[in-house]
Amino acid sequence: MEPQLKHTVADGIATVVISHPAKRNAMTTAMWRALPPLLGTLAADPAVRALILTGDGETFCAGADITSLRSPGPGQKPRDLAVRAEEALAAFPKPTLAAVRGYCVGGGCQLAAACDLRFAEEGSYFGITPAKLGIVYASSSTRRLVELVGPATAKYLLFSAELIDGRRALRTGLVDELLPVGELDKRVAEFSRVLASRSQLTQAAVKEFAAGLTDRDGYWAEQARAQAQPGGDTEEGVAAFLERRAPHFTWTTTQGSRSS
């Protein structure tokens, strides 16, 4: 099977599958290059309210395909492609969740860390391995890792290139939930439905505030005021709460306003 990024959209959830089973879902340069435009397409789709990133079979992603580091092709820098893909994932305007089983190593861990949340199955292993290859880990990736797990754990992972198991990943904050074997898919599907049911206005603002993009504070204040008007998400959320029903939020990141 050719290495590829497979994707589906169903019930408001986009699922992107890293598929390269012959090499434990290692990312080729073509796959790194393909991820940002795919994410752009999914971000622009009003039917998409959340995104799941996972691996094909029993492995999330074993990192970059090392053969592509030796022969990347003309004008290609694999590390730059990986960082560009990671940044595109981090900038995705809707909630993202990495569903991890098996090995999540190197560039695979880089992608998982760029997601908003990470759910893993017991028996998973995590590691970031540039020290094994003499590669300088990108500054943006290092900062993201430090913000996620703290400087001590980030140094442990980057200095040693050693793998840690899912339980340690959970303790350090690299993983948000650790599920028993056989329960990951069910929990991810359940939680993704929760994400898809919530206000995109709230979620998009939280993502930007958490990323430190405070220059858009005025924009979000304007959006909040607009949504407090009759027919806005705030009115709908309060009405749904009082009426004990599920809300129907209509603000979308693709339009920056209420959709019909």
C-alpha cells in the first residue's frame, strides 16, 4: 500500500489517518507536504467541527521515514516540511484530538503534541528522537513541548531520546486520557461528539488565547457582543440550558458569524 494520508468526514468529525503500515506509519516527505493543504481544506469545510488524527492499525506514527532524509528531492528540506505540517495542525481553528495506540515517536510525537488533546491506549510509547540522529529540534516544536510537559520532562525526552510509556505520559501531561486496550476508539468517538456539540465561538477563542494571540482580543469581544444578540449563540446556549435541551450553535470558524 502506498504511503498516504487518508481522511473521512462524518457527523461533524474529520478523521485523518496516517497510513504507511510497511514502516509503522512513518511520514514520507510527500505526506508531510500533503498535510497542510489537507488541513486547509478541512478547516474551510463548514461541516467539520472537530478533527481526529490517528494512525493506521496498531501504530500511531513512528516518525519520519529516514530514507526520505537521505533523498528528500530537489528543493526539499524534510525538517522544514515537518515543522510546516506541525504548525498547520496547531493552527487548525477547530478542536483537534490525537488518538494514539502503539508507537508515537519522533515526528509522530511532534504531530500529536500539535493537537489540542491526546488520548492514548495502554501499551502506547512516546519519544522524541532527534538526539539519535544529530538533528536540532525546531525551536517552535521545543517551545510547544515545554509548554505541554514542562522544561524538565521536555529536556528528559529531548536529551535522551528515550521512550516513555503511556502511564508516564499521562503523569507528565503529554497525554490527557489513557484508556484500557480496546476502549480507545469508543472513547474518542464519544468525546469527539461532545466537542462537535459545543460552541465553535468559545472553542476558537480559547485556542487563540491559549496560543497567546492576544492581538485579536478586540475581534473576540466583538464576536461575543454579536452572539449575545437575539439569535446568537449566547442566547441559544442560555435558552437550551433553561429548557434542558441540547443547544444548536450556529457560529462557525469558516464564516466568523452565524450560518444559516
